[in-house]
Amino acid sequence: MARRKKIYEGKAKIMYEGPEPGTLVQYFKDDATAFNAEKRATIEGKGVLNNRLSEFFMKGLTQIGVPNHFIKRINMREQLIRSVEIIPLEVIVRNFAAGSLSTRMGLAEGTALPRPIVEFCLKDDKLGDPLVSEEHITAFGWATQQDLDDMVSLALRVNDFMSGLMLAVGIKLVDFKIEIGRIWDNDFQRLIVADEISPDSCRLWDIETGQKLDKDVFRRDLGNLTDAYTEVARRLGVLPSNVTHATKPTLIN
Ligand code: C5P
């Protein structure tokens, strides 16, 4: 049998050539990294959960008209996606202070922000993904002013959708990161949400207890990461509510 072509391998995912032009197969690994890959581990079950959660969020976004790369889930670890030209920026939206914003601004974690704040970081592991301004982005040609306006608008729509979804299951969406890609319809480009949306790329806190249900559990050694992600999936109805053991999640089709 012919081996499919690997296009790219990242820290948490592998991209393979898709069955049709303009498509890719996105494979979710169990690998977790933090602090620019200085900390690494393999966490059994993480890839399966993120595949299913990213499907759930992207399908919801499609339902409210937010364009994204998701086509369909293929199996436990793989989904078919549209191939995009990734804009080399991480788009971060913050509702409450945490992580690098708290460090940079001296704000206590959990401080409510006056409004959602959108930040851009350059996707460059060697440089540690530095924060960049709109001036840098347009001057260096990573994106145009129109792209920036479209990216902010997409990011804020994702924020409203994700915040509401999480609020309904007792979770506070503190912040998250998305990546955005270009697709071409003849000479016209459109920007769509790409990569993944999962607890790897969000900060999710239980509203009542403040318990962290995201990748900070791994970054800060706060317990079992798969248990945290399973709890998010269970609350959202992505996993059956009687799941107690996290290592082999049962998926609902
Ligand atoms: O570390 P920082 O506070 O800037 O992260 C903000 C948000 O972006 C967090 O939800 C974090 O999980 C996410 N993020 C990410 N990938 C990165 C950097 C941040 O998913 N490379």
C-alpha cells in the first residue's frame, strides 16, 4: 500500500497530504510541549480528546458562520481539513489577565480586563514567538491592514462563541490562541480559522473553584492533563457523562 505523504510535523500535530487537492489530514499526537519545547511529555489520550474537541468547536463556529478549515473527522486522531496558507502570527484573545500578560503588566492572574484584548505574536520558535505590534506586521509584510481588521473580527467572534459555550458549562474562558489562514477563490483571498481550538490553546478555569482545565495543568504540574481535558469534554457533552477513567475515552459519534 502506498504510504501517504507527510507534509509537516509540529509539536502536537502532523499534517499529511489529503485525498483531494486543497485538503490535508491533520493527525493529533499525544505529545505535549511547553515553554518553547523546553518541557516535553507524552500524555496518553490527549490527541484523541483534542481531535474531538477541535471538531466540536469548529463545527459550532461553522454553524454561526465563522469560516474555518474543518471538513470532517476521519477517526479518533485524524480530521480532514482545508489546506490554507497560514499567516505567521498567533492571534491571542484575553478576557482575564493570566500567563504572559500578567507577567508583562504586573497584573494578578484572574483580573478582569476592561474589554477583550487581541494580541499578535510572531510564529517563530527560534525567537520564542515574540509579541509584535500592528506596525511590525504591516511593515514586515506578514499581513496587510485589511488582513489585520479581518483577523481581529474573526478572533472576537471566536471569543464570543467560545465564552458563551464555556459559560454554559461553568467554565471561564480566560484567554486563547488561534491561527488564521488564507484560502484563495480565484484571485480573491478569504481568511479562515485554522490549526486547532482545544484546551492546549485556551485557558479554561472552573467558574466556582478556579480549577484549571487546560494546558497550564501540564505547564505548572497541577495534576493529570487528560483528566482535565476529559472534564471539559464531558461537560460539553462531547463525552458521555459517566466517564470517570481518562486514559481510554469513549467517544460519541
Ligand atoms: O502564554 P500566554 O499567556 O501568552 O498565552 C496566552 C494564550 O495563548 C493561552 O491560552 C495559551 O495556551 C495560548 N498559547 C498557545 N500557543 C502558544 C502561546 C500561547 O496556544 N505558542
